[in-house]
Amino acid sequence: MKANNLKFLALIGLSTLAISSCDLLKDVSYSVTPNPLELHGDNVKISVTVNIPEKGINKKAKVEITPTLGNAKLSTWTIQGEKAVGNGQTVSFKPGGTATFEEVVAYDPSMEASALKLTGKIFKGSKEKEQLPETTIADATIITPLLVRPQFMMVYAKDNLVRSNDKSVSAEINFEKGKSDVRAAELKDKDISDLILWLAAAQMNNKIIVNSIDIKGFASPDGEETKNGALSTQRSRMARSAFLALLTKAKMVMYTDTSKYALIGLGEDFDGFQSQLSRTTTINEDDKALIVRVIQMAKNKDDREKEMINLGKSWKELEKEVFPMIRRSVITINYTENGWTDSELLSASSTNPASLTVEELLFTSEKLVSDLNEKARIYQVAASTYPSDYRVHNNLGAIKYTQNKLSEAKASLEKANNLMDNGMSKNNLAGVAMSSGDRATAKKLLAQVKDKSDQLAYNNAIIAVLEGNYTSAISGFGAGSTYNKSLAQILANKLDDASKTIAASQDKESADGHYLKAIIASRSNAGADAVVSCLKAAFAKNPGLKEKAGRDREFIKLMNDATFSAAVK
């Protein structure tokens, strides 16, 4: 609120004290800026100008002024005539003049309703001649910045839940050299039996969707390439026929539609040869390396075929253990496995939460539950079941903070940050520190957060309000319309913006919201009726605000108004 030039008795910034009983000092007045006083940051800054008229101070006079403001102890201000001895500000006798004193006083709650007063002594030489009577020169302090809501925004660790997974399961049918007929013994192998059993279970499981069945045919690279290409294709066809017969026998007709099958002949499988070679134990590693080098040195495919044949003759183990394993068809079932539905997760979180994965617990609490107690319960289960995952401790601490259980919140958040040093937990710990009145620690923790976020900006903006950086606070509160942003706009004297913000916020009908509207109306000189209308709406929702409004210097211009006085009684 800017200082003005009206008389203090008219509730503004100029006080006049006339001293007529002594020739040492007379007709003095005081100008105070601002008036009422204002809290900015943690301090109240005062600027007082003592106005002494022509011939208003004796040349040998010295005046020691003692100002008081609530419980605060202020400096002694000294003014002296031109012939007085001392270190005070000198004002000449004939022209008169001014002396200005500035104080920055740490705010104390007693200042909210205590006016700035002064008294003092007048000396001539070293002898005290007169007492300055106690005089009120400025009204008490506007403390509107303290209306900021200090509740920090918490940052929650996200889940990595994948609701569906694309998977595959496969089995192999091996063939004899140069042949594509499926031997009966191959169809009794465990991998084929397991694949049939898997399909039987899949058709009863509504969470499994079979997307396709691929059958890839391969030939070993020790024969003629022109024949091996056709042979691999024929092997895939014969494998399909044999597999369909097994499915028909097992009465799984839903998988006998041939359109679901993709047949692929891949010819000679040189990669498969190298892979199988690496797994065999009857050929030493030096010989394995030699075999691979010989094949790689072949200049073309024909040369490679010859080398393969020669190698097979030199190492009988190739014909026994390697080539037979790559003469094959691979049956691969490609499917999607869906996870639990939202309702299933909610049910399990109540009946058997320990059966859920940490990702499912994080997802359920954050996305599917709104009740804070239920969120806390799920996070507590997660913290007990997965104690080494810092995310669950961070989120549990964030919920505890929101529930105003600060000691529990701090313990969980410190545990999270000990498990993994992270910005989320530091942001949240800053909220605990702030709620405990430790702004310095809150600032320190926020400064350590490297990942910028809307929550971090908002929390820094709360501190900016309390430190008097209102423009920075407006920016930090972001594009949304919130109570705190409207308050910052009021403090920055952007009253039109503040009015629009509070009107669009969730607090527009709250007690605090109506109180902000009253301040905006008062600062906009909208008149007593407009201010009182907003205050009555605030009092209806929170009667405790009536007492505050009665002493709030935001409404100083109305304190002698009958309508206002009646409203705050």
C-alpha cells in the first residue's frame, strides 16, 4: 500500500506533533512510508521523515527519539541543532529541514495490531529539558503475505506397469538329412507336448490372445543350397500338417485354422550352425574356432558348401551333434498376455495385496484409489513387501505428508532417499521442513533437486511469497488458477489478474477465497459494501476470520465505517 499525504487522523501517512511548551523543539511532524506498515519477506521496512519547520529546533538542542513497534526493539534516532555536539542528523535553525531514519525490523506477530509509536527526550547541552510525549505516527502492519498456503506439492514416483505383454512360446521338430517327413518320435518330444499343453491352457485363459503361429523351416548348410531352400519350405509345411493333426486329436479346433499359420522356408541355417557348434562339448574350443575360420574364408556359397562337407568328414561330431539339430522346423506361437483389469487390481489390493507386483501396487494406489487412508495402506504393503524399492517409501512419505503426519512422512522420505539419492524425495522432504517451520532447510533441499517440475516451481513460489519476491512467485505458480497465485498477484498489485485468478480457482467459494476477494475489493477502492459482502461470505464458512478482519490493516480505510464495524463485531 503506497504512502499518501493525508493526516494520520484521516488514516494516512503523515503525523503531526506540535510542541509549544518548549522553545527547543516545536511544530514537528512525521511522514511515514509506508503507512500502514507492510511485511515484506521476513521484515518490516520503515522510513520515517521528521519534518522540522523554520526555527523549529534550537541551535543547541539534541533530540533522542525512541520508536517502538510491538515487541521489537528499534534504534534510537537522534536529531540535533547546528551547534549541538553529537552524531545525530543536523537540522539548521533558520531554514529548518528534515531528518530521515530507516529501519528494517524482523517481523514479530505483535506487529500485526501494534502501531508505530515514538517517545523521546530533548536535551540542551548535556541536560535533559523535555520529554517527547508518546505519539502514534503510523498504523500497524499489513501481513497479507502470511496468508500464503505453505502446503507443498508432493512428487510421486511413477509405476512402470505394462498392462499387456507380447510374448512367444515355441517347439522344434527335427528331420533326417535331406528329408521333410515328420517322424512319430519327434511328436512325442517334451517341447512338443508342452506346447500342446500350453495351448490347452491358453484357450481357457481369457487374458491370453494368440495372434499368430509361425512355422519356420531350416536346412543344414552341408548340402546343395538350391535344394536346401525348397527343403526348408517343405519342412515347414510338413511340420504344420503334423502339428494340426495333434491339435485335432486334442480337440483344439480353434487353433486349426490354417490362415493363422505363417510358413517360412529359410534355407540353409549358417547362424544356427555356429550357435549349435558353440554349444557342443565334444569338440574343443580351438577346433571350433578353426571350423568357423575355414567357413568364413570361403569366397562364395559353392566354396562354403564344399568346406561344410569336408568339415563333416573331418569332424564326425558335426554330423552327430550339430547338423541334425539344425535340420528342423520351429513352431512359434506369438501371443499377447494381458494383465489384471482395474477392478481385479482393486480387489487384489484389498484381499491379497502381497500377491501384486510392486508396479501393480504403485499403479493401483496412484491411479485407482482416491481415499488417502487407502492409498497409505497400499503403499505401506508395498514398503513391507518390496523394502528395497525407494519409490514405495517416497510415495508413502508423500501421502503421510498430505495427511499431516509429518514425523512418519519424514521417516519414509529419508528412507527413500537413503536407498537412492533422488530429487522427488528431496522435494517432499522440503515440504516436511517447511511445515515444521524450517524454511532454510526447505530452500536447501529444493536447491538440490536437479529435475525441474511444476511441483518444484510451485514450492519455490511459496517461499518466494514469504521472501517478498512476488513477481517470481506468480511465475512459479504456473498457468493454473490457484489461491496462492491470486495472493501473489495481490501482493504484486496486479489486482485485475488476482480477481480473475481467484474467480477461476477451486477456492472461489471457500472462506479463504472470499477473504482474498475482500482484500482485492479494499485495495481497488470498491467501497465498504463490496468489501463487507465478500467478508460476510468468508465469515459464513469460517467464523474465525471475523476476528482477523477486525484487526487486518488491509481494511484500515474502512475501520471507522459503520457497515464494516458491524460486520466484524
